[in-house]
Amino acid sequence: MAMSPRHLPRRPRRASFLPAVFLLLGAPLWAQSLRALATVRGVAVGTAVNYFHFVHDPAYTALLAREYNQVEPENAMKWAALHPAPQTYDFAQADAIVAFALNHQQRVRGHNLLWHSHNPAWLTDGHFTPTQLAQILQDHITTVVSHFAGRVYAWDVVNEAFQEGPSGKLRPSIWNDEPGIGRPGTGFIEQALRWAHAVDPHALLFYNDFGIEAINPKSDAVYAMVRDFKRRGVPLDGLGLQMHVDTDGHPNLSSLARNIARFTALGVQVQITEMDVRLRVSRAGVASARDLNTQARIYHDISAVCLKDPGCTALQTWGFTDASSWIPRFYPGYGAALPFDADLRPKPAYGALANALGGPPARGLKLAMVAGPPSDSPRQRHRRQP
């Protein structure tokens, strides 16, 4: 099926895997940034932006500008930050990140308009009726999307609406059924999409979730929803695969490829939206060289699967430096999940991403070859992110 004209431009097909992954050993960056390589490929390479580091660390913002052509505020657009009181909106943090992005010719993804988590107490403890909640949600979507119209090109309109595990059922939430907004089943998701589209018909609208990267009961349920929405003209443009994984639990690559293909065949684009690969670390937060090389192979192989499908239009990590990663707080004993270490030095994962994007290493860099087949473990573990 031809891709929607609202999709990003198609990219040429390339081989998805290399017989071996060549990894950077040492601190130098590649001659070409991830951003430059991605631009040539016609794909977005993005990162979530941590506001504290964004404000306080010039080296962080310099690397952000150099390496990425897409950014997404990590927390600054969530309800608790953006809508702290019933009649109060605080756009200061989000506006600062958006302004930086536009000044550096970076596209902005908005995250998110509806989630069961990170909601302010006035909302969760307000004992609102479904009718009242529907009005509150519509007002929020209208206010936020209109504020960023023309500056945010895509929105995670709904985040994590399906339960963890194999049930394929919707998650109980304030928006769904506790008490909900009076739209049964996936109706609350549909309504949020319609409200967002009415405000900014040019923005790409996504459903975003974890545990749906491979073909499984949860991704089957999301697929059924997307297929239904597309048949009925519901304004859904894309699917976000979060991709929070570890070295033991990451999607089977063949299943990932087939899953991406079946969604893009429906006429939606797919983006990897929150990738990180957590590792076991010492008490000092240090991962072994072997694990770092395994991590790099995972980054490469998952990225290669995305890049092979013209309908997979973005590779985005949930942050880019271990200094700001959410992993150590939610997975004790794990860390080192991102392409740059806590001192902003590139790790083997950075070289693997650049290699997947097709770029040659800078001259004079020492290279190591990591061979062997990728893990096919289908197990994935996830905890609610901050």
C-alpha cells in the first residue's frame, strides 16, 4: 500500500544487517554526526531532552545540536509540568526547548497529550464526572496543540493505553474507565485524535506504547485498533515503538521487521521513539566492555531493521547521555543505557548507530569487530518511566 502523503519522504532500501558490527573504541566523534548521516538517509534521528541538563550544561546542548535533527521534551510537555492547576498552563520549559530546536533546524515531537501517568493531583483527585473529564481533556488538547501549532510536527497523542503483558486489553485509567470520558473501548483514543486533528490538521498524530515492538498479543491488539481507525478515517498517522530493552530482553529482529511492515501496510508510519538498552552496572555505575559491545550490536541491529523499511521514519533514544537517563532510578543495578556516557563521551553504541546509518568512521580511529548473531530473545521488561 502506498504511504500516506503526510508521511515523511521515502528512503532508498538498503541492507538491514552487516556481517559484523564495527564499533568505536575511544572518545572521538565520527567525522559526520548522526544528524548529518540521518539527513542523507532521509530519516530523523532524535532524542528526548532533559530540561535540567538543557539549562545547566552547555556541553549537553552543544552535543544535542550537533548530533540530532529531532528533539522531544522528556517531561516538559506532560500534564503535570504543563497544566499544574485547573486554569493554569506553564509553557516556559517546553517553549525553551522548542525555540532551541527551531533555532538549530531540528524538528520537534510533542509528548504527550493523554497518559495514565504524570497527571497533576488536581486532575486525579478531582472526582470529576465523565462529562467534566471530557471537557477538561478537550480543553487541554485544544490549548496545548494550538500553542505549538506550526512548531511541533508530530504528537504522541495517546501514550501506553494498553495493559502490560499478553492480555491485549486496555489499561484501566482516568481517561478510559476510572471514570473515563464517556467513550467506551478505544473511543477515548479516537476522540483524543479527532480533537488534536481539529486544532492542527497538519500535525502527524501518533499512538505510542511499549511492548509492541514484536508481533505478540499486545501488538495484535494495537494493530486491530489501527486497522479499525484507518478504515473509518480516524486521523492516526503513526505508531511509536518505545523500545526500552536490555541485553536479554529485546525483540526478535525478524518479528520486529514483520511488525513494522504490517503497520506501514495500513498506511501509518512507524517511529522508534524512546530507545535505550540498559546494562548491568557496578556500584560505581560502570558496565563491562563486553556488555557495551553487546549493547552496540543491539542498537545497530534494531536501527538497521527500521532503516530497511521506508515507512520507519525516525530513530529516537530516550535521552542521549547516561547522566540524565531514567534507568538507574527505576532499574536498580542497571544503567549505561544510552549512546554517550555521563561525561558526554561516545560509547560503542554511538559508533553502531552511525554505522547503521551508513557513515564511515573518522580516519585514524581504532575499530573492533563484534561478530555473532543477534539475540532473538522475545522477552521484554518495562517499568513506568519518569
